[in-house]
Amino acid sequence: MKILINILKFIIMLILVVCILFFGIKNIVLSTIMDKDYVLNKLEETNFYSGTYELVESGFENYIAQSGLEEEVLNNICTEEKVKKDIAIILNNIYNGTNEEIDTTEIANNLNANIDKLDVRTSQNKSALDKFVQQICTEYKNTIINTKYENTIHEILNKTTNLLEKLQTIVTIVTIIAVICLILLNIKNISKLVGNIGTVLLSSSITILVAINLINANINISAIKLFNNVFSSSIVTILQDILSKVNKFGIIILITSIVVILINAIINFVKTNQKEEIKEE
């Protein structure tokens, strides 16, 4: 009977470990990568807008040689504020489900105005210049990572959020039932109950800290490359911050588990002393 009870306790404690891990990681995910404000703050922190603006200008310059035009034709056709505004549109499409298109009319008008200032447009080259303007607008969209998958990503985020909310309800119920069962199994021994709780917390913290160490040891986060260096830098910063938050969560649980285990040790110490005092009497 005692063996069965211990097996049951082990299963319940294992379930509680999984529940703790779920709650912690879920909260971190929802407050970071799933939160538009968090992403916006990280983009500001990593100078994403100014970096992307520099890439936009650099991308424009690549078309100058093949166009045969002077470099000054690209002067002031785009601003960093325009880049920031359009990136906000992309994020709104992803997080809010809007379906707004990036408008390059301003860039096209500014570029055409600069071309007209050079007075080089003729009936023979009009088609080539129009194609040049179109290429510049396309290059702009590509550089700020405007894709046709924004709404698809939004749907994935929505489904993930809904799934996490449903799982939270289920995990909450499971946690309550598991805690009640653990209390009932230790109803006659509070010390064991406290000890079991300490073990659950300690196991959870060790699992998290070991997982983080394995990730850091096997994956070079800082070497991740996506689209361009500016975008990669922001992604790396976000991933490192998420891992840092998970690590802090693990440390907090570890400290809590140590406190609970110490409380349990004190309870056992007091009990032992009381028994010895009774024996002496």
C-alpha cells in the first residue's frame, strides 16, 4: 500500500512540475514575442528603424549604376519616419489583423520629381525610367521585410493565443486537483507535504536551468541570421531576452524551493526535539 501511495505521489508531483513549467513559459511567451508593445520596445532598443533606413538607402544605390542616372536622384526620396511608419503598419497587420498595404506613392513621387529636375526624361527612356522607379519601390518594400504572409502570421498568433488560453484553463484545473490530492495523501504529515512541495519546486527549477544551459551550449543565438543584419540583431536580442527571462524564472523557483526545503527542515528539527523532550520526561 505504501509503495502505491509513493508511486501516486510521484505521478502527482511530476504533473505539478509540468504545470509549473507551463504557467511560467506561457506567461513569458505572452508578455514577449506575442506582445506587440514588447516588440516595438525591442525595435527601438536595437535601433532597428535607423538601421533599416540605412539598408533602404544602400539598396537604392545598387540600382543607380544600371539606371545611368546621377546619385543625387535618390536624395530625400525616403525618410526614417516613413520607414518607422511602414514597419508599424506591418506589425499592425501581424498583431492586429489589419490588412493595410505599404504605400510607396510618396517615394515614387519624390523620385520622379528628382528625375524631372535632372531633365533627362525623354519619350525613348520613359519606359526605362518608369521601370527604375518601380524597382526602387519594390526594393523598399523588400528591405523593410514587407511580405504577403503577415495575415497568415496573425492567424497563427491568434490560434496560439487561443490554444494557450484553453490549455491554461485545463492546466489550472489539473493543478488544483493535483494539489488537493497531494494534500490528502499527506493529510497526517504536514512535514511531508511541505517536503513534497519543495521537491516539486526544486525539480521545476532544475529542469528550466538545465534546459537553458543546454540551449546556450548547443545553439549560438548570437549567430542567427534572418533576412538582413539589422533584422537579425533585433531577433537575437529578443531571443536572448526571452531566454534570460526563463532563466530568471528558474532561479526564482530555485530560491523558493530552497526556502520551502529549509522550512521543512526546521519543522522536522522542531518535531525531533519535541520527541526527545517527551522521551526525557
